Amino acid sequence: MSSTKVPATDIWQALRAAMPARIGLGRTGDALPLRAVLDLQLDHARARDAVHAPLDVAKLAAELAPLTVVHVRSAAPDRPTYLRRPDLGRRLAEATPLPDGQVCDVLFVIGDGLSASGVQARAAALVEACIAQLPELTIGPVVIARQARVALADEIGERLRARVTVMVIGERPGLSVADSLGMYMTFAPRVGRADSERNCISNIHDAGGLSAAQAAQTLGWLLRESLRRQLSGVDLKDDQVQLPSSSSLPLEGPP
């Protein structure tokens, strides 16, 4: 049987279609082709912009209406300090006022994190999708936090008496995706919680990542299990049964 040799260019094209990695780009002399260089510079610029862009808090709050929104900031007074001092992003600014309220099941905190552009683009829709998955639970006010790290939700949740906090935050941008979001769920939040006591749902974005609907469904399952088992983190695994999509279901009944 004779075989046909597949051209190398076709092999690279298939691999590039399966992953965002920069592979098989070719070269011009001793350098990358001009298009590859320009694409790399553009993605690098997008990543830098995502880190340094300010969050438009007023616009985000308007998108969250009619939900009650509270504004806070961390102990980092500005962006340069926030980037140099991660510890300050984990604490509330001194004398931060927070409203008194009843105990709630779930408190959502939206933090700018390392991609304010990602938060600006899709955090409101993500929170709304998550709340829609939790009709039987009481939801506290949505807290928007500037210069925020993940652990900032521990102090906020403790002060607002939340049973569980969910931090929606901009993830560290890369050269393939600059506007990805992550969600970090913590049962019984309090200052000093370890990262191992959280559950993370990451890679939430439109360029091949988790959709808002998928992330919300996963969070809904984790939240109910967290409240039922009174824990979160490494002892709580996402082992829910994954149902097939409607497109994969048979059109006729079983034989």
C-alpha cells in the first residue's frame, strides 16, 4: 500500500489549530517572519494594558443593577504599589466602611486583579449567570474591590457574615489570552484562610475558555456541596456528572 507524505506546513497548521501555542512559525533569515513578530508584540501590549488598565467602577456597578453594590479598595493605594506589594492587595484599606446586614449564604466580590479589562468585559454577566443558578440561596450585596487580590474576599466575607464568598477576579494575562477571569470560592471566610481552602474555577473567557454558563453551572454545584459538607478547598472535588450536550444526544429513543 502506498502512502502519501503530508507536507510539513500542513502538520504545523493542524497543531496550531489545536492549541494557542506559537509553534511552526517559520523564519525569515535568522528572525521570525514579520507577521509573527507583530502578532507577538500586539499580544504583549494587550497583556500589559490588561494589567495596568483602571477599572471603571461606576460602569460596572451600572451593569450590575438592580443588584445592591458596595465599593471598597485594598490597602494598596495605587496600581504600582499593588503590583509590587501583593500583601497589601489582600487587606482592606484602613477604616473601610461596610454595611451591616444579615447573614447571607453567598457573597460575590468582584476584584480587578491582574486583568481589569477582563473584569470590565464580562464580570457582570458572569455574576448574573451565577446568581441565576442559585435561586434557593440568599445573596449578599455585590462588592466591587479595587487593587484586589484573591484573599481580600476573606476579610470582606468575614465582616459581612457570609457563609461562602466567591471572588470573581481578573487572572494574570498571558500572550494568548489577556482578559480571562477566575472564580475563587471559600467556605466560612475569615482572615488567614489558606489558598488550599478555596476552590478555583479558572480560564473563563470567550477565546476557547469556559463560557459564563459553564462556569456558573460548576460554581452552583460546588456551592451546594460546600454548604452541605461545610468545607471548601482540596477536600471538595468537582466530581459532578457531566451531561452530554443536546447536539450529542440521539434523535431517537433506545433500541
